[in-house]
Amino acid sequence: MTDCQTHAPETAPAAARPVPARAQLANGCVPGLLAVMAEAPALAEGYATLSPIFEKAELSETERQIILMTNTRLTGCSFCMVAHTTICGRKGAPDDVIRALRAGTERGDPRPEAFCRFAVVINETRGWPSDGEAEAFLGA
């Protein structure tokens, strides 16, 4: 794997500096993923633009994190897993829920499980769920 340079706000390319700077103010540190993304200003800007849009979705913080942690597990992104594990913990998710999301195991709660299953479907079908899969999710 290629080693990527990580950046603090002061070492990032000028066009990317606002992204790690905002992250540092919000979190007390620059998460690893953003520290690497800062090497590519357009990528950092894209992430910083899309994240607040996702927060506007009519989902609870827990539901958003379920989707993000499921996607993180499926893609194998260690930076993302650390970040979303931390966020889940800060938002009050119980440790057993976090462990289940990290491992991809079911917890038995129907609504969160529906989010997990549909996130898997979206990943596996590259955004093209069947009508039945979409209906099953919407009916949950």
C-alpha cells in the first residue's frame, strides 16, 4: 500500500487548509482520514461538502452512523472505522452495538438491522437494489 502524507492544518496545501482546521476545532484533532485527504484539496472539499448534506437526511445520528459504519466495514477503511467508532461512542451508542457494527453481526433490533442490510445491498449492487430489496427496506 502506498504511504500517504498526513497533514495538520498548517502543513496542508493552502486550498485544503480549511478542512483540517475545522476538524481540529470540532474534534480537538484532525482525524486520520481528513489528514490524508488534505493532500488533495478537491477531495477534502468534496468530503467536507457532502458530510453536512448527509447530516440533513431525515435520519437520527445513530441511523447515519449505522450506515457509515456498515459501509466502512465493507470497504475496509481503517481510518473511517476509527473515526466512526469514536463518533458512535461519543454519541452514546452502547459498546455492544458498536462491536456488532464493526463485526457485521446482527443485534436483533429490526430498524437498525434494516439500515445495515440495505447499506450492504447498496454496496453489493453498486447502488442498484432490486425493487424487492428497496420495498423491504422502506417497509421496515
